[in-house]
Amino acid sequence: MDNRRPNVLLITCDQWRGDCLSAAGHPVVKTPNADALAADGVLFRRHYGGAAPCSPARACLYTGLYQMNNRVCRNGTPLDTRHGNIALAARAAGYDPTLFGYTDVALDPRGMADADPRLRSYEGVLPGFTVRQALPEHQKQWLSWLRAQGIDTDAGSPAIHRPAGGQARSDVSHAPPVYSKDQTPTAFLAGEFIRWLGEQEQGAPWFAHISFISPHPPFIVPEPYNTMYDPADGPAFHRTADWQSEAASHPYLAYDLGRQERTKFVPGAEGKVPEWSEENFRRIRAIYYGMISEVDAQLGRIWQAIKASGAWDDTIIVLTSDHAEMMGDHFMLGKGGFFDGSYHIPLVIRDPRKGAEAGSSVDHFTEAVDVFPTLLELIDAEPQPHLDGMSLGPWLDGKMPKDWRDAAHWEFDFRAIAESDAEHHFGIAPRQCNLAVIRTEKFKYVHFGGGLPPLLFDLRKDPGELSNVANDPAYLSKRLEFAERLLAWRAEHLDQSLALAELTEDGVVGHVAGRLLSPT
């Protein structure tokens, strides 16, 4: 790579669990192309999303701020326009950041007309991005592409994601959909990126974000991925003897398990997720593994296209997810709550300028908020000290950063402004419907608002998070220690956007809105 600015490719694969990489040691899932990227870059083994579901998770990723500061609490919560983000920073550095897929950003309604159609969807575009190929939840762009290939798309989305021969109402089928492995939404977006890549001028740096929906449900995948994995294979689920005992262990779990509808994950299926049999959970997991392999195959197609364009040695690639997937643990599917299964996500960073560390891995805790400051550093943009994340750049050089964190943190807000489900269920206010987690190598502490009881897990004895010891007298000092640590963490990370500036007789000193200032 010469001295010019590098190309940047940020890839998110929605709902990909951090343990589901063969490079990370998964006993079943095969991800040869993600593994190849890890062999050419750095794998971060303990990387965690900052929130769930999609909009809150992406707000952390895109802004470098924890939920306590970006305040995107759920899908549909507007992102305050005062916050900077990864696209605006890339644009300020001279790139034209280009989007393939979606960012799920509900736009700030202040300053917009009431009739603006953008206020009727949480699937807005992160400010700063040029949209080359949108692919929101209705997937109409992909359906149109399919229709041009002779596929019957009258069912629309999500119904088109049902087995071609019909879906049983109670059991899970691994039968494929009507579209082939070369016609998936993943293949569609990969193809659009490759077509765009062919339009780029030689030597002109580019910045692209591909936001894949897979392996997000509905859980279905074409041949050969639908039968690539045997449902009998895979690690044991982390869960108690039955879902009733899970529900009895904490009021939030009782609420969450009661809301899990099968049709959300397998369109047309009837009943509740926790009541599915072990066999059905295993079938879904095998399909999920197949969906990961389908995404991985398209990653390989992208790697090859970048190499063929001559840009491989000039391109930084970041591969990650927004949040993860419970995948049967604790009798759950989807994301949310506090379990590791919802928040442990992949992260691979490959910078061709840092080949000495190629193939290495990092076992320290890293977080989604770290990606933004890392990319700022890698493209030589201005530092932004008000961000909550820390640059991973030193790790890419094989160096241990000073004062690195020894825990991962995340938040989950379960308010429901439109329906008030949680508020009515628990009898608490929207601002009380939240939890925060601090997770070290040995312990995990979960603090709830609204008077809901805290949780403490001794991960050395209980890696599956099955036994809450918060009320065990032997652990009371540990519970106090972690409550104090969580309080200190929140105090340290309160909004710093103006707190790092001071007005003096000589003018503004410090940091304001991404600009470094000094006395005149």
C-alpha cells in the first residue's frame, strides 16, 4: 500500500454469534472465507455488541457511543442529529461513504415536516451515507431482482422465506425456499457491491458499508446449505431442565419467554418458541449454521472481486455484526436481555499495512463502540476524545494498549413507547425499563431499573449463566463490588461532547464536536 488513503470496507452480518466461526474454534460451523480474512488480519475473540436489537446495536457501532449517550433505546427511537457518526467522519476525511443494505436509523424528527415519509419508518439511512443499493425489511429491491429472473415473488417478504413445499405449523422443516443459493439477499447485495467496485477509478480511495441481513431470521436457506449441518451436531444448549424453571428464575425472563412467538423466526409457524422440542431447536440451529455458511460463501466472492480489481493490498476490511442470536440457549431465539448469546459477536480487522500481526488474535474484551475510533485512526482522521470506544489500532500492531478495559459492558432498554407492553407488565415507567451489564472473565453482573432484582453469575463455576448468586451471602461482597464498578463506569462515560471543553479568557480550550481547540 502506498501513502494514499486506504479503501475501507465495513461489513455487518446481522445476528451472527461470535462463537460461530471456525477460526474461533467452533466445532461444527465452517467459515473458510471469514477464516481467510482472520488469517490475513486480527481476530478479536471477546468482542461484544453494545445493545440490542438492531437500531440500538447499530447506534453504538456507528456513533462510538454507549446507549446511555446515543439514547437509541429501541427500533424506532430517533438518533439525535447532534451525534457524529462513522459515515460523516469518512465524508469529512474525503471519502464518499456508500451503503449497500440498511442501517436501521430512525431519523431525528426535529426540523422535519410532520408529513415527511421518513418519519414513518425506523429504517432510515445513517446521515452521511450515499445509498447505492437499499435493502430494507420489505426487500422489494431484491424481490424485483428475483422477479426479473423468473421467480414468483407474489408472496412478498417475509412469506417468500418459507419452504417451497409448504411449512408445517408446529415442526421446523429444512426444505429450501423458491430461490437458489445464487439468488439470496446476500448474493444480491454482494453482486451490487461487486458491480459498483468495477466502476471505481483506479487509485481513487473508496469507503463502502455492506449490511447483510443474514443470518438474521427467518431461518431458511437454499441448497446445499439447508442440509450442510446435521441437527444432531453442535454444542449443548446453555439452559436449565425446562423453560418454566428459566422463567421462574427472574421476572424479566418470565416476561421475555412469554413473548417469544414462533412465527417471528419461522413464518407461518404457530405457538411459542420455548415450547418447541429439543429436536426443533436443533433443526433451527442447523439451518442457522447453514445461513452463516451461505454468507461466508458470498464473502469469498467479495474477497475475490477486490483482488481481481487490484485493490486487495489497499483495502482495510472490518467484518462484524450488530448483535448476536440466542439460538436455543435458555429456550430462546433472537436477541435482547442480558445473556452472552445475544451480545457476543465476531470482529475481524484486516489492514494490509499491518501484515506483521496477520493471523493473530486478541483475547481481551473489545466492544462495538471501539470500531468507530479504530477506523478514524486507520484513515488518519481527527481523534474524537468524547467517544466511549477506544481505538483497536495498537492491537493491530501487536501492542497492548495502555489502561485497556478488563470487562465488556452492554445495555438493553425494553421500553415500548407505542404499545407500553413492558411498562404495563411490570408497572414501571419507560425510563425504568432498562438493564446494564458488566462482564469480566470471572463474573457477570446485571443491574435492572424499576426495582427489578439484580443478577450475578460466577462464570468460573457457571459459564452457562444458569445460577443467579446475587442473593447468596457468600457473594454479597462481590455483588457490591460490581454494583460499584457499574456505577463508576456510568459516571466515567456520561456524555462528554461539551464536558471536555472550557471557555476561558483566551477562548474555547479543549474538545468540541470533533474539533480540537487551543487558546488563540
